[in-house]
Amino acid sequence: MKRFTGALAAMLILASCAPGTKIRQKNSTTVKETEKTESKFTAPRRRIGVIAFDNKAPYAQQRIGDTATDILITELVKSGKFIVVERQKMDKLMDEQKLGQTGAIDPNTAAKVGKILGLNAIVTGSISQFGVKKEGKDFLVTQSKQQIVECTVDIRVVDTETGQVILADSGKGVVRKASGKVLGMGNSSKYDETLEGEALRAAIVKFTDNIISQVNQKPWSCRVAAVSNGRVYLNAGLEAGVQVGQKLKVFSQGTAIMDPTTGLLLGYEETELGMLKIASYFGDNGAIADVVSGAVPQPKALCRLVD
């Protein structure tokens, strides 16, 4: 009896001293549909946008899709590889253009939005699975409970020039929160909404690197915005990471080349016009270039970095 009393007292002391809750994150798994590859082109930065995620999970509230969208935007900004268009601007454009009214964003719709905003790529996504459950055990003098949040996030990355899906990926996140009581003393197991964000982030961070790699597979490019007094104004500058002194090849685009089987745009006929050299910046993200060789390009001409 004395042994039992002593053990019971020790358990009560531990219960009063130890923290009430503990959160631990289970390793998440990612099902990759597009194999990750290392990209040769990492700078300057591309322009990318994220369309609000669709919430397809039964019983999950709308905030789950909104939270997932914000988390992915944060991760893309943190990577330092992109200029990420503000979510408010994306949502406003979607409303103005009356796009996605059915709740489904297809590649053609995404490409249209991307071209209007001058994006290189656009990300669409959905929450395909989301669930919350509780597990627990009751002993003679103790109770142990844990909340478990599981989710699956699916994304597609669309090349805005061709409308092709260049990456399809999905990630699964699992987060657990433990709680317990001894003789009724301890923390309760009320639902913790912060676990939702933890689970979503666990899923999203797994495919963020894949987004970076796939978007950077395509050589960086910008456009001629205007030409005045022999100087060429480009739609990429300091914010994009364009460097003064860099040289760019200029191309005019001709006939669109379509895939006869799928009807998808493969690219355009191109004619090299000459070379430019970055002289200075203007505005938040513009550059002024001088013509080094060749003809003075017209607005909308395509510019690529010299290898």
C-alpha cells in the first residue's frame, strides 16, 4: 500500500510540473507525379501567381483552402526565386474577368490570368482530403488523448505562355497534439485550430522545391515594353534581379506553332534581331537597355539572357 501511495504521489507531482500539451509532427509523405529536376536557370527571378485553392474535402471549412493558399505564397516568397503577385490582385482579376465562376480553374483559364498579369507561371491547387480525429486511452488513474489532423494538398503549375501543365504534385501532412490527465488533473483536449495550419504546411513544403525546379527549367525571358530615342525599356529590372551590364539577345516572334494532335501551343517562330545591354533601372521593376548590335526592337519583342 505504501508503494502504491508513493508512486501515486510521484505521478501527481510530475503531472503538476510537466507541460500540459505537446505537439509533434509526423514525417509527411509526398506523392510526386512530376519528377524533381535540378534547374540550370535560377536568376533573374520569375513572376508567379497563386490562384485561391479550391476546397474539395468533405466537411472542411472554406478557411482551409484560404490558409493553404497563403502558406504556399509565403513559402514561394521565402525561396527568393520568384516575384510573387499579391493574392488580392489575383482575386480581383479573377472577379473582374469572371473567371473560375464554376469553381474549377483549367489550364487555359490560368494561362489567361497569367498573361494579363505578365506572369511566367501560375499555380492552382485544391485540398482533396482533410480530416480531424481523436484517439485516447484510459487507465486506472491516467487519461491520454491526442488530436490528429491529416490533409492532402494537390497542385498544378501552368506555363502561361503555352497553357501546358508543367508540374502536377501532391503532398500529405499529418500533425498530432497530445494531452493527458492524472486523477482528473491536467490539460483538457479542446480542439486546437492551429493544427490545421501545421498540417497544411507539412504538406506544402514538400513540393515547394519541385515548383522552383520546374518553373526554372525554362530559360528566363522578358519583353520590350517601349522604345524611345534609341533606348529600350524592358518589363524586368531591379526587383527581378536583372544586373546592370548584362547582355540580352532580342527576338521577334512570328507564327504560332501548334501541336496537330493536342492543339496545344508549342511555341513561336523566332527571328534574332540583335543584342541589348542593361544600362540602368526605372520604376519598381523596369530596366533601360542600349542596343549593342542589330536593329532597334519593337515593343513586345522577346529578350533572353546571353548564355
